[in-house]
Amino acid sequence: MSLNPKQINIISVLPKMFAALNYGVLGRALEANLLTISCWDPRGHTANKHRNIDDKPYGGGPGMVMMVEPLRKTLQQIQKQAKKPNWVIYLSPQGQPLHQRHLAALGAKLETHCLTFLCGRYEGIDERVIEGFVDEEYSIGDYVLSGGEFAAMVMIDALARLIPGVLGDPLSAEQDSFCRGLLEYPQYTRPENDQGLQVPQVLLSGDHQAIARWRSEMALKRTVERRPDLLNSAVLTEEEKKTLARLLAAGDTPQSGLD
Ligand SMILES: C[S@@+](CC[C@H](N)C(=O)[O-])C[C@H]1O[C@@H](n2cnc3c(N)ncnc32)[C@H](O)[C@@H]1O
């Protein structure tokens, strides 16, 4: 049992959606008290009898906009009860595109802060909430969702993997795609041969250095083929730089194990 669980808050008009967080790696992290997640529904802070949290946009146009007051009061309630300062993240298609490096920074922030994810609905939230209370805005991609809930779940799931103790083997997160700026190498498990498709011989050799070299080369090859843009900011060892130069000079990349 952790004495200092990381604290996450979610502001959403659809708190039941977050039941999905109770499963898998995240569910185990919650059970082990490595992390606490609290959902806050701004409908609890509405001043009108219909408990409306949205209204028509000034200037006209389609849809509705989430009002300032219920969100402000919810944020104030969270701050009052929080044991640490609150860092507020608004999920928005207009936010900065989310990358693994942002998650690493937010993981470090969880040591000293609680994170609050604010989920918009309808046409979004009144701009004065963003100006007055939001510390950062993140987008999970260049497309429009109908609400911030799935985006918050994506961020929280990816963030939880970085909390010490959440993954059985911390090496998993360190070797995952994007952690060092590269895609991960291909993975295989039993059987060695499935209907004629053979696991690369090097992985069966027991030669750990050869396996590490193969994996490094495959990670570079994949990244060159699928996401060459990542190479601009990848942090490579001298050995990897040489391998990359060789792959690029060849204009083609090897298909299987090193000979
Ligand atoms: C229908 S969207 C509003 C879109 C807004 N009218 C716009 O064009 O920027 C409703 C809510 O979904 C969430 N959302 C939609 N797309 C998102 C994305 N790509 N990343 C993160 N959140 C998103 C935001 O919280 C947003 O307030």
C-alpha cells in the first residue's frame, strides 16, 4: 500500500464513463492505492433549477457552451479538498498535441501536484474558464471527439504506466515506443514456428548482445520506415547513429536478424 498515492481528479458531466479505468493495469494501480482518481460532476454546482451546465453561445451559432460558474465552483471545491496544489489540464482539439515527453513531465508533476482533467462537451467551455483556471491544454489528435472523457482516459492510462510500481517490470515502459524517441522493435512469443512463419533465429540464440544489437537495429529500421519524423529528436547512442547511417545509406533496411 502506497503512503503517498498520486492524485488525479476528473471534471465531467458523464462521470460513469470512467468506470473503464477500473480494469487492467490501471485497475490494479487503483487497487494497490498507487493512484487515486476522483470524478467531479459540475452539475452539482448549478444555480438553476434544471441543473443546466450549458447555454447558447454569445454571437449565435450552433450548439451549446459549458458555463463558467459550475466549472469554477467545481475547481474551487477540488482545490479546497486537495492535499497538493492543483494542475488543471483541459482536453481540447485546440491544445498542444500530446506526446510521450509531455506524459513524462506530467508524471514528475504528480509528485508535487494533483492533476485535474477538465472534460468539455457540446461546443466546448466558456473561454474565461480556460483563461482563469487552466494550466495546460492537450489534444490527443487532429480530429474532434464529442467530449473530453475519452481523451482524459487516454492521458490517464498512458500516465499511469509511468508511475513507479504500476508496471510489473519498470523496463517495459523504458523500452516502449517513443520513450527514447524510437518505435519499439518487433516482438515474438511461442511457438518458434507458426504455420511456416519462423521467429528470427537471433532471438533463440541466447546471445544477449546479439539480441540487443538486433533489437536496436529493428527499432531504428521501423522508425525509418514508419515514423522518420521521430528521428529528428531521438536521442541515439554512437552505435545507433552508425547503424542509422548504414540503414539510410543502404536505402533499404534488413528484413530479419543480423548475420
Ligand atoms: C465537440 S468538442 C468541441 C470542439 C470545439 N467546438 C472546437 O472546434 O474546437 C467537445 C469537447 O470534446 C473534447 N475534445 C474533442 N476533440 C478532442 C481532441 N482531439 N483532444 C482532446 N479533447 C477533445 C474537448 O474537451 C471539447 O471541449
